[in-house]
Amino acid sequence: MDGSSFKYVATAATFATDVVEASRDRPVLVDFWAPWCGPCRTLMPLLDRIADDYAGGFALAKLNTDEEPDVASQFGIRSIPTVMLFHGGKVVEHFVGVQPESSIRALLDRYVGSGADDGPDGPATLLARAEAALESRDAAAAGAAIADLATRDPGHASLKSLRARAAFVDAAAARPDVTALRSALARDPADAAARHALAAHHALAGDYATALTEWLELMRRNRRYGDDLARRSLLAAFDVLGEGHELVVSCRRKLASLLH
């Protein structure tokens, strides 16, 4: 860690004061990690960058589970990276594994402003509005919020991910009946439209492993469908997951094999 006041290492000896009690003054995000964990190395710089952007709006504490197994056990850590947000002396949010940057920011924005511009038309508010609309699969509201965010902050780090998820919402909304989609593919595995829509449903449900598999299969069967829609959807999913995500690394190899 860099030693700044809002980023530090947590240990068993300091956890009660530096995390639990400190969270009564401002939220504390705790990254449970270990040196051998590949996804941890992907997530760590992302959390560091977000913490820098929020400029002390929350504290970022990192706890090495190899060195502090008792603390990890106390909080039921079974898989790493696990990230917990402490607020008011207790855990209020958590997630496991590498998550999209936009999702992490949306989680934080429920408890802390994003710094310099957190007004009703600020990037944090617009991002939260877009996230809420995507979560409820409201394509129109999501599109409006994303457009407003792009106008307010054209270089916002979450725009690519938000636009990708909005495209998945559109595809799923066009074919909302998942059971019917599975039946259509069972009857005709070459039904490209059904396979694409089903992949979008999987992505929106957070099952990106299945979504990527479906889009790869669509590429294998019909590269021309929708002007190479399967490949474009894969790249959009990569934007959501982030280049360091293990699914992206694996899928890129398979994609390269299909392309060449």
C-alpha cells in the first residue's frame, strides 16, 4: 500500500480500530486477498484507482488472508478475492471475485459521494441512475442516463461497460422468454437470434461464463449473423468484465482460434 491516510494494510491487531471503528466516520472497503491469487492481482490495482478517484471518501484496507487466517475465518471468507464494505461499524455490502468497475462504483455510491462533483447532475448520480435502470432492465431509462453521463463526462471509465450492458438489455427485451429461447435452440441449434438473446440473458444474470460460451458457439456456427454480432457481443462483454478477468483471458484464446 502507498501509506496514504485512506489506503492501508489491515491486520488482526488493527482490524477493530482501523476497520470496524473507523467505518463509523467513513466507509471502509476491505479487500481480502492472498499473494498466490491471480484474480486478486487483477482486482487490487482497480480498487487502488477507484480509491484515488474518491480521494478519501472511503478508506481502502487490504488484508492478506494467508497472514491473517483468523480474521478471514471470522468473516466467513471462503473464496478470494472477497471485498466487504464496512459502514457504521458493520458489513453493509460485499462481493466475491473480480467485478466490473462500474458495479464497484455503484456499490460505493450508495454510501459515499465520488468526490468533487456529486450533485444531482454529477457523474456519480448519473452512474447510479444508469446502474439502477440496467438492474431493472429499463432500456429507455438506462439509455437516457448513459447519454447524460457521456455528455457530462465523456471520458468516464464506466461508459463502455454501461453501453455494453445496455445492448444486452435490448437483446434480452426483444426475446424475454428464456424458456422459449431454450426450446427454440433445442429444436434448431442453428437459430442464431435465439442463441444471441439467450446469451444476453445469461450476461444480465451475471453468468458470463455461459454467455461467452454461447457467443463463441454463435460465431462458430454463423459469423455473418447480425454483421458479426457474436464477436461484437464478446468484445462488449470484455468491456464489462475487464481485460484482466480470467474469463476474458480464456475467451480471447478461443476467439483467436476461431478467427484464425
